[in-house]
Amino acid sequence: MGGFFTGRTLADLGRDLRSGDASAAGLLAHAFASIGTEANAELNAFVTLDREGAEAAAKWADEELASGIDRGPLHGIPVAVKDIIDVAGLPTGMGSAHFTGHVAETDAACVTMLRDAGAVIVGKTGTHEFAYGGSGDVSVNGPVRNPHDRERMSGGSSSGSAVAVAAGMVPLALGTDTGGSVRIPAAFCGIAGFKPPFGAIPTEGVFPLSPSFDHVGVLAGSADDCRIAYHALTGPAEAVPSPVDDSAPHGRVAWIEPETADPDVVRTVRALFPDAPAEPLGLFELRRIFRAIQDCEAYEIHAERVAAAPELYQPPTLERLEQAARTPGWRYLRAFRERDGFARQVAGLLDRYDLLALPTMLMTAPKIGETEGPFGRHAPALVALTCAWNVLGLPALSVPAGTVGGLPVGAQLVTRRGAESLLFDMAARLTG
């Protein structure tokens, strides 16, 4: 399953670049070689490659390093970008026939940040159509397949970005996360995925799904690589007023028990936090709030396309949009008031604890094309444990926690805004 970058950290690659043991052009050649294999073609991670642009960027990165210009830890690193994020001169297709042939004129703000950090953009990765789903198997480009079992979902909607990293094609990828779309595929594919606090990475130039919840996030082989990428894009970490308690083996962690989940998944993740006290939290109610707001905002974005050319949508996407259209306006407005109540409850928890811990997913990756399972319809089940942190805009990190039945399982860590370093510190303890 592994490509060239499997097991190679950003720190390792950076040392090789600066010592002369590697070059940006050489790393890019390895990326294209990994992407070009028959096995990786079956995974369907990439929808567009930018050979000419990437080769020019890698050449420039090498020239800058040779002349003493060092833009930081992403300088010369090959990076993939999800195909709802604009990259100037490349198609932005959103996984939909509605945007066949559409080419972006300018870079999204987060892509500009990548370029400023010296990263080399390899190409665009597959997405669930319009990022409106957590399975990664609904797209005009076909399903993105899980590298651990090609008959199973990769997770979505940042499906191609997760698979590109998990299969070793690139060491880092950008994704977006509205209800879990970075963390879901990270958990299913056995890598790390980080959703920053709301607004930390700008969304200008990213096709919207639900502006109240849309985040840009990063996917990498490890939490430490997510940390490096996040800080490279946003600047130095903020001071944290309440550090993890070094006298406790896992700091001040509260365990959030899922209301329903595969017991083997829960046991696997809970074993990482054996001493964490369980705290109640109504994740089902938070999911209901998420659904009301997302449905109204998503339909507002798509209303004209639904009316003018419904046949261009993939059937599951059209079905979801038609259902979303029936959400009344009063429900949308009430959901924001209800969100405020939950925000106060979670803020109280985070006054007493450094971190909240729970599984990332209710289950391991389902089969491609399945729409229902033991926990109900997959559309709501896939975001059951992730969407709360979009509703509240809190930083959330999914890290590998082991396997169940040979498939990866993710542990999810959540903290308050400004304390993102606690997530990465805890992940280092869990995996170190």
C-alpha cells in the first residue's frame, strides 16, 4: 500500500532538503511516480495533476534554498489540494458535472498561504460531490477507495486528500471540514486529520457548503506533521493559559461516551484513556442543530442549480438537497439559539478539563455504495461524533488509535480555541 512518503515525516524531509540529501525536484518526482502506479490509480485519489506548474515550483524552491532563502518547514514539500479549493489555472470540479471544464482564475487564500510557505502543489484530489457527504463515494469522478480495503469507503468529503497521504503519494494534503470531512477520512484511512478552530485558515476561494461550519484543515501521516503544517500556515502557536497536567499520565481529559457505536471501536479508543472520567454530552442534540443549519445553508447555495439542472447532480446529492429544502426557516433560527446553550455547556467542561476524548467514528469504514448500517443511514451516522465540533467551532484532531477487524480506528481530541497545542502534545504522548 505504501508509496514513497509512507513513514517519512515532514521533519525528516526538511532535514534531507537542507542537508542536500534530497531536492524539491526529487521529492516531486517521487510523488508523481507514486501517483502513477497502477495500484494508486485504482484508489482514484487525484483528479488533476499539475506537472508543469509543480516542476516550476520545485525548481524555484531548490533555487531559493541554494541561495539561502528558507521559507520554513513546508519549503519544497509536495502537497495535494482538495478539488473544492481553487488553484489558479487548474480545474475546480467539486466532483460534479455542474462544474465540468471550470478552471479557477485565482488561488484560494489557503493556497496562497501554501505557496508563501514554499510548498509545491502537486494537483487536486477527489471529493464527495460538493463536499456534501461523508462517504467519499458520490462523485462524477467515481468513488475514492480506501487503501486498506478497496471495497470500502475512504470517508469524505476530503476523500482524495486522505487517500493520497495514506497511500504515501504525498506527505501532506489540504482538505475541508464542515461536519467532519477531514477527520472522517483520516480515521477510516489510518492517518491524522486536523480541523482548526473556526476561521483560523481562511475559506476565501473554497466552494462553500455551510458557511457557518466550513473549515479548511490538514491531513498528514501524523499529528506532529499536522502541527507543523498548521503552524506554517497560521504562524506561531498562541500561548496556552492551562497546560496539560504533567503529573497525570494523560493530562486532564474527559471521556465523551458515544450514545451508540460499535463496541469494539469504543473499547479500542477508550483503552487510550483508561483513567479519564466519563462526562455526559448530548451529541445527538448537537447533530440535530448541525443538520438544521447545514441543510438551510447548503440549499441556499444550490437552489438555482437545483431548479435549472437537477439532472447534473449525482442522485444522492440531489436527494439530500431536496430534503434540505424542506427545513423551515424557524428551525434554522432556533438552531443558533440552541447552539449557544451547548456552547456554554462545553465551555464549562473545558474549564475543568484540558481535552475531551472520544472515537472519531461510530464504526470502521463501510462498503462502498452502502447507504445504511447498524447505526442507521450513513449520511447522519458518519458525522455523528464529528459535527459537534463544527457547530461549536472548536479545534479537533483525529489520530490513529489502532484497528478493528483489520481496519483503522481513529481517536478524536477536542479542546478550546487557542489551546490547539494541547491536542498535538496529547497525540504525541499517545503515539510516542
